[in-house]
Amino acid sequence: MGGAVVDDGPTGIKAPDGGWGWAVLFGCFVITGFSYAFPKAVSVFFKELIREFGIGYSDTAWISSILLAMLYGTGPLCSVLVNRYGCRPVMMVGGLFASLGMIAASFCTSIFQIYFTTGVITGLGLALNFQPSLVMLNRYFDKRRPLANGLAAAGSPVFLCALSPVGQLLQHEFGWRGGFLILGGVLLNCCACGALMRPLLPPKKADDTKEEQVEIVKKPKKKLLDFSVFKDKGFVIYTVAASIMVLGLFVPPVFVVSYAKDLHIQDTTAAFLLTILGFVDIFARPACGVIAGLKWVRPRCVYLFGFAMLFNGVTDLVSSMSKTYGGLVVFCIFFGISYGMVGALQFEVLMAIVGTQKFSSAIGLVLLAEAVAVLVGPPSAGNFCISCVFVQVF
């Protein structure tokens, strides 16, 4: 009866919009937090790694880059596994991978071993949790789906605010090896979140015969990766637009502190800019989810998403004129709002375009397309920023 627990999104099952869905939402909140915050939070260990292995900042930066590349680039693989085995088993295996990667990293003797353990293994584990959790969330919620996506997306800034100081404390008390080992244990919570992803099955009726129950269990064979989504012009436009957006979406959070320091702002004061951005982001995502769920807004959600992307881009352009700390604070507030709007709406709009049945394949293909932009964006912007500073100095 193993096939009975495979969640392939059967048709005819109404989303409960509550009940066990709130447990699924909590699990998705935690997974989203780990997936987006962990690659950034692990950077607090970089100075010790530089001292331990005698390497440079660019060498340690590859750890976060590989983590993000695995999170985005393995999208199609996650789609295949979800469509074949269901969300719950894939997530629980992913939780083990995420944990084992960090535990193994605590015993590493070279930076290349850390690339493989923390970057590849932990990155793959987080990827195997992130995508299935979104699939399950969008199956459990329909009318309240915008709010659910907004609340789940809030896991990213909440965990970033929490994991960074926790990582700093662990490094101070136990060193980078002890910190990695403890974080490996913390990531086992991904398995618990995976266990929350209970498959949606049709309710049993008293007059159902055994044969009818078997027919429910034995559903038509599903495509492991549905490329037919590319026939949908809306999906193609979404994929192209999202890839272009991601090219610069992560640049401000990466470079705003360094830019502030170049303006001769004190280190601790400059670092506070990220706290402001994250704090605004925490409230912007659920608020945007509430707005997107309004009756007169939801049918036009794609336009709200388009506005969010335009708002984010204009905010970035205007930020280039900020030459004072006050100006950067204003930028972080507005960027936090636009960043939160994008985070809350991106998967809601994708679901609205492709529907429940094709969502698991669509999100995998979109993440793969975005993976290239994620890798190219920040390094390219970094080189551009260095060139600008050089021009200003000389």
C-alpha cells in the first residue's frame, strides 16, 4: 500500500484552507527560513575559515554561492523526485542530507571538502525540502493561498535575523567546527517539517467498495517532469521576467553594508542597515499576502507582482544617489517593502499561471532558469562596484 501515501496532487480534492494546513504552513515557514537564510548566515564563520585554511574572502564566498546554486539549480531534479515519490519522503531524506552535510563539514581539513559537504550536500538537502514544502502549501490552501504564501515567505527574514547572531555565538563559544556540528543537528528539524507534509487523499465514503478504493489509490501515471508548461505563454513570460529580476534582486543585501563602509560609515552602524531591511521585510511579506488575498486584488495579482518588480528596480536605481547614512536607511526601508512584496507574490503568481497539477514541474524549471542569474548577478555587481569605487578615487 506504499502508493497510497504518494502525493501527486490528485484532482477533485478540495483544499482545506485550514485544519492540518496550518501545520503544513508552519513547516513551510521553517523550511523557507532555513533555505534562504542559511547560505547568508553561514558567512559569519568565514573569518575563522580564512584563518584556518589560509585562504581569501573570495574562496569562502564560494560556499554560499554553491549553496544557492544547489538550491536553485536542482529544481528539475526535485520536481522529478516529488512527482515520483511524493513530498513527505523527499523532504525527510533532504533533511538528513542537510544535516549530514554540516556534520561532515565539521571534520573537514580543506576548503574544497567544505565546498562539497556544506555547499553540495547541505545545499541539495535544503533544495529537497524547499520545493516540496511549497508544493504542499499550495495544495492545502486555495482561498487563503496568498496569505499562506506571504506568511511562509516571512520565514526568510525571520530566520536571517535569528541565525546570524546564533552563528556568531556558536563561533565564539565552540569555534567553526563546533558551530557546524551544532547547526547540523539544528537542520534535523527539516525532517520534522517533512513529517508534517501529510498527503491529501480523497475522503472515504461508507458505501465505497474495495475496488473503488483501489481505483483511488492507483492513479494514472504522472509525468516526472512536465515540459508542456512551456506551451503556456504566461509561464514563459514569467520565467524570463523572474530570471531577469533575480539577476539583481540579491545584490543590495549583499553589498549595502560594504557600500556604507566605503562612505566611511562606522562598521556597526553600517551593519545595522541589514537589520532595518530585514525588519521591514518581516512585516511586508504577510501584509502583501493579505492585500493579494482581497477579492478585487487576487484576480489581478499578476499586475501587483509586476508593480512589485518595477518598484524594486526603481528603488535600486534611486539608491545609487544615496550618499549619506540617512539616505541608505530610507533605501533599506523601501527596498525591504519591495523585496517583501516580491517574496510574497512570486509563487502565488506562478501557481495562478500553471495550476496545481503542473506546479511541481513549473517551479523546478523556474528555479533552474533563475540559478544562472543567482550565480552571475552578485559577482558581476561586485566587479561593477569595485570599478565605480576605483573611478571615484582616481
